[in-house]
Amino acid sequence: MRGGVALVTAASLLLAGTASAQGNFQNAPIGGRSALMGGTGVALARDGSAPFLNPATIIHIDDSGVAFSVNFYTLQWTTLFGFHQPGAVDPRYGQLSLPNDTLSSSRADALPSTLCLFLTIGKWGDNTALGDQPPSHRKGRSKLAACLGSLDKTNFDATAVGYSGISGKVSADQATSIQRFWNRIYVGPSYSYYISDRVALGVSLHGIATTTSSTWSVDTVVQGANPATASAFDTAMSAYSIDLGAILGLVWHIDDVQVFGASVSTPTMHLVGNYNGTTSVLTQPTKSSDNLETWAGGFSAPVPVRMSVGMGIETSRLRAEGDLSAFVPITHLAMAEVTTQTTAVNGQNSASSTTLLMDGRPVVDAALGLEYVMRPSFSILGGAKLDFTGLQPLQETIGALAQTRMHQVALSLGIGSYGDGSELLLGTQLSYGWGQSMAFDPFSESPRLSLVNTHAYGLMFIIAGGASISAFRRTLQDLGNAVKFPQPK
């Protein structure tokens, strides 16, 4: 029993690794301008976020061009309180009180990015910026975009983590290595069309690829028991889901300054998915429960339906926007239907079917952003957003796909530099998350899952921008002229 002290404690390190993973539907930046303006863009988007927040807004981009968002690094510090001794202690352990039972972890990671190509279809006539007097010939204008975006990414690792704890006559030593990965990529076309001088409609069609994997290993030695015990716990999994989805959008220019935007995503259609996993538990002295398990089957990760509305104002000096987004899971957030093959030390081998579910609930998130243009070539951007988790309360059951629930709040600040047909945005985003994570409690009458409080701090650095095709053409011409050699006379 005491050999499980470090085993189950180490097992919960994996669970801590999902602190900012699935269930937070706005946990990744989409476009650079959107990220620096608090994640807004349902009404005023004009960068790589447009096809994903509201495809109708791609009509705001006045020229054919490329918009990119390359977000270099994020730094995150996560703390789980009471992690190594999460619950009540059975009397047989006496006054057990392990020291330094808080787990802290930090990580630097590359962030998602988007890349979009925007193409103007047909002739637009006189180009008038959104903040100027609306042209009477908007009707009939259309815009096409092709985008690739990594919109949801989490990567956690705790490699070569050691823990030693002594309480009374019992000492536990543990070595742990954990890696966990979650990523969701969207790719597809978007189209927007002005049906009148003030109203534009848009649609995006996306192929969506969700991939996740985790590996972790725990080796434990517990002394002070009679006899001393050792244990090894190893598990790994990988899964993917391929789905199709669409987003419908509307933009309404109420007057020369106010702009209303709305969008809704359709339920996704699942195409194919796969889940594979292994787990082995070995102890010394050997127990009848020691076994090796393999899992194989299907996997799906449907994207919740999103309904968003945004209200923006845009003048020659100020852009401001407020958005509300409701996320409604139609079925579940993730599901694995697997066949489990168990090879036990006691020879009682078996096969069974298991369904692993990650259930969700509706949530409403809010975002607010603004940009103040100090001069035509320079602006200041800022924003704030709330990102509530869409996970149901955690179930303290072994095998659950969801092990952490966290709410997040973020503040952003940056600057924008503008040239002839191009722009460059630089800034940072500060975030704070709070919630609960699962941890194993080895000190109860029988080992069980328990919940511990957790919080996380994040710092994200952003560099983003875009350029029109005409700007690229001028740059290539300038380069060509620069490398020309003089012709011999």
C-alpha cells in the first residue's frame, strides 16, 4: 500500500499537465491584431482572425494581400496546492504530513499562428477605408480568402522531476517524466459579399484536424514500510480526429461609425479518428493488480457550436469593439470508444469495451479591445478577455479524459506600425488562470482521486502583421533593381 504513495502522486503530475488544455475555447490567439485587442474581431476584424471569428469581415480588407500572425513564445507558471498530499489521511498512517506538498511548474513554448491569403474579386471602384464615409458602390463587392490556422494548442512537460518526502517513518522518493500535447488546426476557404451598401454576408468552410498525445513514466521507492516497496507506472496515448465545419457571418454598417457583427458555427461532421494507448503497473513485492493494458479504437473531438455578436466603432483615430461569444457543446468535447486488452501478472487476462468521455457545458465569454491611432503610421492597442472553461465539473474517476478545469482572464497591450500597404504589430498578453485539478490520494482507506486547487500565470509575446500583394510586388521590383549589373557599353 505504501508503495502507492509516490506512484499515485506521480500519476497526478500528468493530470496537472492539462491545466490550460481542452475546455477553454479561446485559449489561443488567432490574429495578431485580434489578440492585442483582447480577442475581439466579430465586427471589425481585418487580419488572419477574420475567417475564424466572422468570415463576413474579410470584406474589410481593402486590397489583396497576405496577413500573418507569428506569436513567438509564451511563458507559463503553474502551481497546484496540496498536490502531494491532496486529501484526508487514514488513521493507520498517523499524523502524516508530507513537506513541500505544492507542485510548481514553468514552461516556455511556441504559440499557434495563422496564415491567410486575401484576394479581391472583380473591380471595387474607388477604395474607401472603413472609417471614412461609406461609398455608395459597396454593393456587389466580394472577397475570397484561403487560411491555415492553429487555433488551439497546449503543450506541457515535466521532464526528470524528482520528489522526496519524509513523514514519520515513511519516506517516498520518486522520478517522473511527463509530456502532453493538444493541437487543433483549421484549413479552408472563406468568402464575403456585400448584398447592399451596408450589409455583407460571409461563409468559411474548414477541415479541422485535432491531435493529442501524452507520455509519462513514474518510478517510485518507498522505505519505512515492512517490507520496503518499489513501483513503476508507465502510460502513453495518441489520438486524432478529422472533422468538417462551417462558419456563417454577417456585418452591418449601422452608420458611418458603428458596425455590428454576428457569426455562428455549424455542428462539425466527424470523418475519421483513432485512439491508441498503453499502461503498465508493476510493483515489488508483486501484487495481483499488476498488469499491462493496451487500448485501441475510435476517437472524436467535435468543436462546440459558437454564436458570437460584436459591436464596434471606428473613426479616423479610434477603433473599439466589444464581443460576446456563447459556446454550446452539441454532444461531448471528446470521446474514445476503445477495446481494452488486459494482461495481468496473476494470469487472469481479459478483454473489454470502454467509452471515455469528456463532457462539456455551455459558456459565454466576453472580450473588449481598442486601438488609438496617434498618427497615420503608429497606434496603440489594448484589450481584455474572459475565457471560462466549458468542461463539466470534474468526475473523480480513473480514466477520465478531463482532469483539469480552469477559468482564465487576460490583458493585452501592444503597438502598431503602418507603411505603404503593410503593417507590423508588437505586443504582449498577460493571463491568469484558476481552477481545480485531479490528484491521486494514496492515504485514504483505499487509493482514490481527489481535487486540488490550482492557478497559472502566463506571459505571451506577439509579433504579427500583413502586407498587400502590391507591396510585395514593389519590394520584389526594388530588389530586382538593386541587383541589376550595369550593361557594358
